[in-house]
Amino acid sequence: MLSWDQSSSIALMQRERAWVEIDLAALSHNVQQILSLMSAKTELMAVVKADAYGHGAVTVAQTVLQSGATWLGVATIPEGIELREAGIEAPILVLGATHTSEQIRAIEHWHLQPTLCTPKQALVYSESVRRATLPIHLKLDTGMSRLGTSWENAVEFVQLVKGLPNLSIASIYSHLATAEDLDPTIRQQQQQRYETALRACGYDFNGKHPRFHLANSAGTIVDSSLHYDMVRTGLLLYGLYPADHLRSYLDLRPVMQVKARVTQVKTIQPGTGVSYGYRFIADRETQIAVIGIGYADGVPRNLSNQMTALVRGQQAKQIGSITMDQLMLDVSHIPALQEGEVVTLLGQDGNEKILADDWANLLGTISWEILCGFKHRLPRVAVGKPLIKREMFDRRSLR
Ligand SMILES: *Cc1c(COP(=O)(O)O)cnc(C)c1O
């Protein structure tokens, strides 16, 4: 019997049906673009939670660190452990809340840095920590109404933590709720509350203080006075804009492309129904292509009869219900299409491109959710070489 060489066969199968391409050159280009907005003393935290917004956390983290980011942000402890197990040594902030003694032990063991959101959480940490000093990050709520102690109680919170043994305040941060809005009122109110709270705690913005950070991607673009000591960007790294009116500030390149192969081509007659429920019925002779990707891969079923894909550089309408593993395209305008040809669902082919924003607009959601929606069944295939520019090293050596 022939033996099956598992490792090489799985590698070969990566592009057999459907896959996600991650362009490392685009990723490092985007890092460079973000750094160009920042002063040399401001650090870049690359937010790589949710498997780097679906791009693959380890590859993304390695590339952004080579390109000039100095911190990583994750949502959960297992996300941090995955990076440590891959040998990544950069400081990692866990943005989510953690409480239990098991979690605290894991934080210490893996040298992760937790976010403390309440006095109670600080007390639990102080009692459970075994190391002499654990760097911790305090979260203030300045208007997001999510994690953190209200900015009005910052003084008591900071005083309490300062009095606790074993904890050292590495940063005090907050999070913006509306930074991508055209109207700056709420963002400015949050900034004022943040600064008022820090001043009330006795901090001087020019003197020695823990790191201050407030800006997400939109905040990083719209106003450099939000940068402080560090910015926390997610979406920009991946080459998308938090809002259309922010496009002119930066030249970003989408990092992710989603591709799949044609698995069958056929011609159907007028009146023929396509896919479950016959939500599409051909009104003329139609050449259709079956594509090996479906909602179990992360193509939302609500895009049925709405989305297009790129075939040989041309738009092709998706027709009929998207099924779990497959979907159909109308390719009547593309002669002699062959099984095995590659179709682009998200990305660029020739002069045509389809962005995660296009799907988000069709679905009434945001591009963040589209990126995070691609399932692990799709292999992530790295393409392109990160551009490691001389000035990136110079920039890092300034620190
Ligand atoms: C997710 C997250 C970010 C990054 O947000 P983007 O809009 O993708 O830049 C920054 N800070 C915190 C606390 C987050 O949870």
C-alpha cells in the first residue's frame, strides 16, 4: 500500500479548494504608514486579538514586530499563550478582563500583562501574584461604558493599586467609542475626561509617568494629540479604514485576500432553478461556475444573490443560496472557464477589487466583523516578503 506523507500532502492541499492569502509586504507597508503619523517617542501596539482579525496571529505578530511595532495586544490569555509558544518575546497586553487565580498564574507564567478594571480585581491580583512585581495596566472608562473604572473614581483606584504590594502600574489607558465619527464632540469629551483623571492622580504629562494610551485605529488617524505614549491599532494594520472619510490620511493596502477554485462549470437552460430554495431562476441560458467555498468557511449566507466575485479580472454575480461548502456564480460572460481556475472573493484581480467594506455595506455590518468571520477551515497562506526598511531600525534604536 502506498503510504500517505501527511506533512507534505497537507501543505500541498493548502490551495486546493479555498484559502486566505496574507500579504506580508502589505502588512509591513501598513505598519510603516501608521508609524509615519506618529512621533518617534510614541510606541505602536499592534492589536492581534481574534487571531489577528482572522489573519493568523503568529505570522502577523512576527511581521509587525519586524516592521516597527513594539507591543502586542490580545483579548484573552490563550491568545497571548499562542504568541509566547511561537517564541515571541515582545510585551503582550491582555485587553480583556481576567480574574481567577488560574488566569493570574497563567499571566505570570507566560509573562503576559493584564488589564485591571476594578479595585476588586486589583485586590485579587495582589493576593494571588507570586512574582515580586507584576506589570499591570489600569483601565479607565471615559465614556465607552465597557471595561474600566469610571474616570471620576480614577484617583481612588490608582491610590489603592499604588498601595498594593507586587503590582507595578505599567500604563493607564482608556478606549474611544466614536473616534471614526465626523463629529469630534464625544471623542474630545473622552479625551478631556482622560486627561482630567490623570492630572487628578498627580501625573504630569511631561514628567515621568506610566504609559498613557487612548487611541484605536480611528483615533490614531484623526488626531495626533490622542497618541500620548502609545497607540493601539488593529484595523489599520490589516489595510482597512475605520470610515470612508479617513481614507485620505493614509495609503493602506488590504492584507487579506480570500480565494477559491472553480470546481465545476455547466450551462443551464432558462427556467432552471439554482441552489436551495430556488432563490435564483435563470431567465436565459446561463453558464454557471460552482466554487468551493461556502458559509462554513465564512462567506455569510446573507450575501446570497447579492455579492460578486472576481473571475479572470471580471466581476461575476453570485446566484442562488450560498451553501455550507459551495456557491455558484454566473459566468456566462467568461468563455471557456476551466475547473481549477482561481476565483477571488475578497481582494484584487486585474483592475477590479472587492473589499471587506463592500461585504460589510451589503450586510449592514462593519469590516472588522467580516475579517474575523473567516473560519479555520480556510488555510492561511503567507505571500509576499515584509519590507524591512532601514529607517524602521533607526526608529527602534531611538527608543
Ligand atoms: C480592539 C481594540 C483596539 C483596536 O481597535 P481598532 O479599531 O481595530 O484599531 C484597541 N484597543 C482596545 C482596548 C481594543 O479592544
